[in-house]
Amino acid sequence: MARNDAQEAGSQVSGGVDPGELSLEEAATEAARLRPEIERHNRLYHIESSPEISDSAYDALFRRLQALEAAHPSLATPDSPTQRVGADPLESLPSVAHAALMLSLDSAREEAEVRRFDERLRKALGDEEIRYILEPKLDGASLELVYLNGVLERAVTRGNGSVGEGVTENVRTIPTVPLRLREEERPAPAFLSVRGEAMMYLSDFETLNQRRIEAGQPPYQNPRNATSGALRQLDSRITASRPLTVLAYDVMVVEGVTFETDSEGVAALREWGLQTPERVTVADSVDEIVAYHRAFGAVRDSLDYEIDGVVVKLDAVAPRAVLGSTSHHPRWAIAFKFEPRKEVTRIDRIFVSVGRTGVLTPVALLRPVEVGGVTVSRASLHNREELERKDVREGDMVRVQRAGDVIPQVVERIDEEGRTRSEAFAMPTACPSCGTEPVEKGPFTVCPNHFGCRAQLKGRITHFGARGALDIEGLGEETASLLVDEGLVKELADLFDLKEEDLVPLEGFAEVSARNLVEGIRRRREVELARFLVGLGIPEVGVAVARDLAMHFRGIEALRGASAEALEEIHGVGDKMSAAIRGFLGTPDVREAVDRLLAKGFRFSVPVAPVVGDEGGWGGKTVVLTGALESFSRGELKRVLEGLGARVTGSVSGRTDFLIAGENPGSKFDKARRLGVEVLNEEQLVERLEERPR
């Protein structure tokens, strides 16, 4: 039976005695009784939607705890419910490394793609039973929550997957995030890293927007952007005023507890007091996955939160190590997306945008239309051939969608009988930014003026300073455009000549921000070679390839002078990629621009590479595993070999050094024999491992 007046709450405090008159021991005893009671009511209200007391009764309990902590400051622990109200503003959000990589998911939109995913897993895992855990794919902002001995230690945004922004004080204000894990059903582990999604329920989002409109403030466009903005506030009191929630769905790292399945981990999260997504279930077949996807799709528009598909993950934890991950996504999970929402509108104008890599992209300016809760006023037409195929022109009525419920695109033209259409749009014969004659590369039209085109330069500056490259704080898109438009930066090398007095007169700058940017750029003269390579924007070269290039060549000049054969010695670099790398670095204007950049006095660092022959001869070797092993699980053996400096890959090639073959090795064994790759059975492997230095 619900208790509905504050007097009942008053019975749970020390008879209304002034906290200042209580001894520290008496106050501590009362506070220790109040904290779990308040958190229980928080959980009943925010998570279970079954409150037992009125708001006024809850407020009486909360105010009493605040008064106790104010009178005895040593009682104000980090896990106290009073810490949810927000703290003093921060000067900036710190960069924080994740306990484990927070990868994105590969995606599928067709049932056939999910069946191929299932077939790959069954083939890779052989006779192991396959079961999947299914959950809705929430459309919010991904977060890591870290608990030490059951107490919330930190909260970090996803960022680039390995490093994010510390938003601990902001997340403390979210009612559905326990500041201390519940231990009634399960003891809290010494260390727990949890992945979850911060989000706003649609009803709460509408209420928030209504309040903003009444206050004369512009409404937010969609819940995701409002959530992301609230999380990244420097003043956590602003975050506390926003209706945020966090749903936890993945145990990333845990110490002292072992989960054999993901579903066991989700159950543990619930027992520890974290809120998890609804309708999480398991499936044994693709047919069950499809049925789950179809059922969620049917009720999608009636849900009080945004989803753009369902997530399919291998439930068993141990086989995930065998399957591994690419540099972008795990091989044991996939997002089964819904069909994008579509609406009809008219194209007012078509113009051409010039991107960082010089690609000229036709863009449709649309009459604004709401698609899936977001107002869309422009959409990409992709490239020359796509524009011709769809035959869309200025003035046409078109159907638009948000690809992946994010990026607007024109799906098709809608015929209008009796209406005279405008002339077909033609790609320009000169770059709209710099006037250079573009060239055609397949379906793309490209400005070849890599480092001299103003539009490309703005994009290159932004990319150069991005977190995955030189990580120069304050060098974002707006600043890059401002520096180019004001004539302060005509090429990348000019960044290192900027002075505080150049920046202070510019809009958005003051003495402190100008000094911080200049010093931030100056410090990046000492940088990892891999980051510098990423920053150059070399075609085909992402973070993983840049790291491999840096480790292999050890210096920028060795890479710039490398032959195709030398490049193709690196695992994963084929003829297409080597041609793209050599073509870019060998272009005269690129070579000159890089020369001027290097003249600014860069000092590159490169991680120490494994030396072939060290650690029993595994350093730098490429190894493939096949067949069933008795002494090791595949995941365990992979970790051992990589710890000795080897690279463990999934397919046999001419660059493979060893094939480790267990029982029933299959086609990899045959291919290794044909290519002359050395094959080790399990006994020979153990002997080799025992020979390594101790």
C-alpha cells in the first residue's frame, strides 16, 4: 500500500532533531539508514514505475539527508543520493581511456545478410552450439560506466572507441545510474566496466521542448542530439535538469566474476540495480532473429524511445575471442537495421560540395520536411553516375529517407503528370572552390588540387587536428574555416606559424583560447608517426593501416620512397592500396606540401617493433590457426602468440609464416601445403613455446 504523506517520511528521521545537535556517530547512523531507503525509492520511481511514497514524502527524506551531510561534511560520500544534484562547472571535459575498446557494429538490412553472418559464425566455430542474444538497437549516446568495489568511479563517452570524454559528474545526476551497485542478490565485483546508452524517452523529450518553447528558447531537433548535448555540459547542474536515462546492455570488463554467456551478464546488471533494455531475449536460429526483428519493427512507431534496428550478438562469451574483431567492429555481432523512414518533398536547388579528399558531391537543397523526428533540408546525391541514374533535377518531387536513420538521401523521383521538368543537372567543369579542372575517377568527379583548394584545405585542417590524428584541441571545423577564410592558413604548414596575436581579433577567440590553440599546435611537433600519417589523409589509410606502416617503415622518408613491392609486404596492403598510397605521396603538390610541413621540425615516435628471433622466434611472424586444439582454446592461444609479438590472422597466404593445425584442419591446411607454409601440430607448437626465453 502506498504511503502518501510527508509525515510518514518524518518517522524515518531522528524525530526532527536538528542535525547540528547530533554527534557524528548519531548522524552517520541516520545517514546510513537514509541512503539505501532513498535509493530504493529512486529505483521504484525511475526504473520500476511503482512508487510507494508521494513526492513530498520523498523530498522530506532527501532534505533530511542533505541537512545531515551539511552539518557533518565528512558524511557526504561519492555514492550519496545527494550527489545527483550537480556540482560546480568544469573548465573542460577530460580525455579518458576506456577499459576495453568500444567498437561499432557491422550492419545488415536484409534477411539474407543475417543468414550469411550466421553461416560465417557456424563455419568458424564448427560443432559449437550457436545461440544469440537479441536486444533493441537504441538510438542514443553510448557510454562506459566504471564501478570500483561497487561505487561509480567514472563515466566516459564513446569518443573514438578507445578514448572518450569524462562526463562522470554529469552522469551522477542521472537517476537510473546507481551510484553504488545493489548487493542484495549478487556481491559487487572489485572492478566492473559497463557499456550502456544514454537517451531521452520521447515523452520526456516533448515535455522538455515544451518548457523551452514556453521560456522563449528554441526547441531541440531530436532526442539523440539533446542527449549528447546534455552529457557534454561543463555544468552538471544543467545536465541534472534534463530528463536523461541510461540503459546498460553489456559487461565489457569484470574482475572476480565469470560469465559464460552475455545473457548471464545482462541478468547480473539488473541484479546490481542497472536498468537494461526491454525485451532482451535469446534465439537459436535466424528464423527466430527475423521474427524478433519483425515484431519490434511492427511496434517501432508506438515505442516511447527511438530504435533503428535490433542487435544480434553471439551469446556465449568464450567463442567471441576466437572470432575476434576488425579494427571497426566485432565479428560476433551485427545490427539488423530497419528500413529507413521516408517522406516526400521537392528539390529547390542542386549545388556541388567539395570535400576533404577533393570529391565533388552534388547536394539537393530540399523544402524542409520532417523525417523520423528530424527536419531535413538537404540530401546528398552521392556522385555523377548516381545523379544520372536517378535523374533528379531542380524542382522535382522526390522521396527522401535518412540512411541508417541518420544521413538524409534522395531515394527516388516521383513522376508528376503534365509538369515540365527543368534541364538535367551537369557537374561543373571547374572546381567551385578553386577553379581547377576536375578529373573523373570512376563514378566520382574529383578536384586534383589536393592542398591548394580552399574547400579541401578546410577539411584537411579539421582532419589533421582530429582526435585520431594529431588530436589538437580547439582545431575543429569552425576554426579551420575561419583560419582559411581570414587568410591565416593557406596550407597545413601555416598552422605552425600561427601566433596568439593573429587569433585574438577573430570571432570566438580571446587571449586564453588563442594561447591554448597556438600551444596545442606547437606541442604536436612531437607526435606518433602513425598519427601524422592519419592526419595527412592518405587515401585508403585509416588508423590500423597507419600504425602498420609506421611500425614497418619506422620513418616518414622510408615510407615516401617505398616501392609497391615494399608496401605490399605489409599484411593487409594489396596492390590497390599500395597504388593509392604511392599515387598520393608521389603527386608533386602533395610532396611539396609535406616537405613544407616537415620543415616545421617534427619529431616522430614509433613503438618498438618485435624483433624476429626474439621470444622464441615468434616476433613479427604471421600465424594462422585451424582445427580443434586440446591444450588451448583458440582465444587463449591467440593471446599467447600476440603477446610474443606474432600477428594471428584468419586466412592463409604467401605471407603466412606458420599454420598451427589441430584435429580436422580443413582447407587452410591444404592451402598452406600448396604455398609451402610451415605447419606445426599441437605437440610441435608446445615444444616451440617451451623453448622461448623465460
